[in-house]
Amino acid sequence: MPLQNRVTPFGEIVAVPERGLFTGNRGIIHDPATRTLLNRRWTTKAWITCICEFRGRRREVMAQRGWTELFFLDEATALAAGHRPCFYCRRADAVRFRDAWAAGNGIPRPLAPVMDATLHAERLEPRAKRLHPLPRPIGDLPDGTMVAAGGEAHLVAGGRLLRWSPAGYRPADPLTICEGMITPPSTVAALA
């Protein structure tokens, strides 16, 4: 039986058998004795995305109290959920993201806690993922942005949309109504 530790673009944590390209965490949000999630979904504003293999370290998933291992299909999924690259295991990616984030948002290079506070304000409404108005037509959004339509996540890639699922992407039907942008606006500015 799969553990409840796969993250959707909406930031929900679900139990599915599919694996992911990245891991990450939101602090300690599980009980290691039962390997199940607690009621809270974060204990820190620093929601990070890490590589799955780092310096040969191995962990039994959700068996320790150090942090709760979460998994993401890909980088776009993690960014849409409101995570950012880790400055420890993904330093080069994190520096590129920070520099793009600063340029896209028109600010000097921020420290990680500044990005974390901004992302935290953008990712959540009370108990739900916050959707944002589209800043421009869907076809003009940068690749890697996710939007919501029909309660599902769609990835912008090459000016077209792909429907997200835990197993990967597939062509999307034409959208009649877009409910909003899932990816936080500050991250979309960095992607642009």
C-alpha cells in the first residue's frame, strides 16, 4: 500500500503508487510509528524540493522524525505546489531560481526566508490551495506554469496545455473555462 506522501500541483498530499523525480519536505508532518500524516500539512514556511539521491544517503521513508519525505512528479509540480529548490542538495538550481525570482519580481537577490514568506502568502488560502488570476492569456504564460480547469491541473508547455496526472502528462482537451493559475505568481515571474 503506497504511503500518503505524493504531492499534487494543488499542494495536496495523496497516496498513489507512482514515483517522482524529486523529493522535498515541509517539516515534520507524520507519525513515524504508523508512517501516516498528522493533521497539519506543514510546520515551516520553507517548502523545499530536493534531489532523491544525495551523497549516497538512504532513508526509510517516513520512518524517522527528522522530516517528512514528500515526492513530486517533476519540478513543475513542486513549483506549482509552492515549493522551491533546496539550497543544500540543489545549490546550483536554487541559486538560478533565486536569481530568476529576483529578476522576475524586480527585487534585489533575496535570502531564502524572504522567498519562503512570499511563497507562503501566495500558496494558501485557509485550508486550500490558492488560485490566482491569470496575468496574461494562457498561451503567453511561461513554460512550467500550471493552471486549473475542471478541477484538474494543466501544464503550460510550448504554448499548449498538458493535463497533469500522478503518472505524467497527456494532451488536454481545449479549455472552456480556466479557474486560475496554480503556480504562485512570484514563481511564474521567475519562470518568465
